[in-house]
Amino acid sequence: MDVVAISEFGRLEIAKSSTPRQRMKKLRAWLKKNHQLAYLGLVCAMIMIISPFMLGLVSTATIFTSDAGCTDEDTYVVDTWRIFACRPTCNKSVDDYWDRDEEIDPFYTGEMPKWFSDEALTSDNKKYYVVQETELHENEWLHLFIEIAFYSKAKTNPELVEINKVVVETKEDYITEAREKLHAENAIFYISYKYTGVSSSGLAGDHKAIIRKTMDGITEHMSLEVASEHG
């Protein structure tokens, strides 16, 4: 587990658990220290956060594992990450049992879905939601999603990426507003983005990723399955 991966997932857990006001602020984070919790097969990372509306520094510990695996599905490589805790220190026990089969709807399990078609997007508008431009700025964790997707694909600095479009899919219809899908506990995110780094890297240009977020009902638990294109 390298520093970039640990830092990205620490930042994601911070953004996920922040208040709406905090989500609107761009959080800068770097790794303070990390160590292996060998007996659990987990990684504990201390993340130091700077927030524009807080005085001083705030540190938190994110405990997660990448042992859930990496699989090859057709044109995608799928990395699975599971976050088990976000708390001030790493010295408390962690419930690392992930109840995928009983607690998560089968719609969100199995092989990753294929990229949606234009026809599906227009004909089933209660199943999909196109995230609006203002919401891309208000929800910092969406930008962390594409950084994670790009890092899963390229294993290199993910900071030079920009979102083109995000579409959210859920099995459940929204209750009052379609934008509710953006904050659903279980959801599938179809993200098109652009890497603005040097062209000689072979990575510059447009990319696609599918991220499936699921929760098993246990406080602090979250799973991300990140499907990135081959190549």
C-alpha cells in the first residue's frame, strides 16, 4: 500500500463524513503516518486536514483494506476497497466483517455493470440522475472519486484530473427530488473525466470509470468497487 492510495482513501472518508458546509470546502490532505495492523490485514492511516473555516489542523484515522481484491472483467479492471472506520486514533478495535450477501441488495453485487446507453438515460429517467454542474462543486467527494479511479488505472499522481460528467444510478426511485440519488447509501457512479497531464505519458485525454458504492449497515463501513478501462 503506497502513500498516494492511503491519502486518497483517507480524504474520501473525511469528505464522506463531513457536514454539507465542509463538503463545499476543498480539503487538502497529506499523510502524517501509517502503519500496518497485521493481525487484521488492515491499513491505518493518520490523515492531517487543513480546512479554510477551521483554525489549526485536524487529524483523523481512516482504517481500510484493499484485500477485497482486484479482478479483470471484460474491458475493465476492478479494484475493490473497503473502509471500516474513521476516528481520531487507530487504537480501538474495528469491526472488519463485511456482510455483503445479507445486507446489500443483489442489484449492487455481482459483476460490475456496463456503461449506460444514451437510450437508457433518456427512457428511464427515474433510474438515472445526471449530476448538475453546481453539485460537482458542492460535493468534494466526487472529485476524490475520479482521483481514485485514475489512480486505480494509472498508479500515478491523480491530481491533474477534471470531471466531464457524472451520472448516478440507483435501483430505488427518488422520493422527492432526483438529486437524492447523489447521496444514496448504495449507488453506481458513471464518471467521464479528463487527465490534463503531459501528453507523453500516454494518459492525457478523456477516460471513463464506473464506481459502485455500497454500505452494509454498519457504522463507518463503506465499499468502493472501481472499474477502470484497460490500457
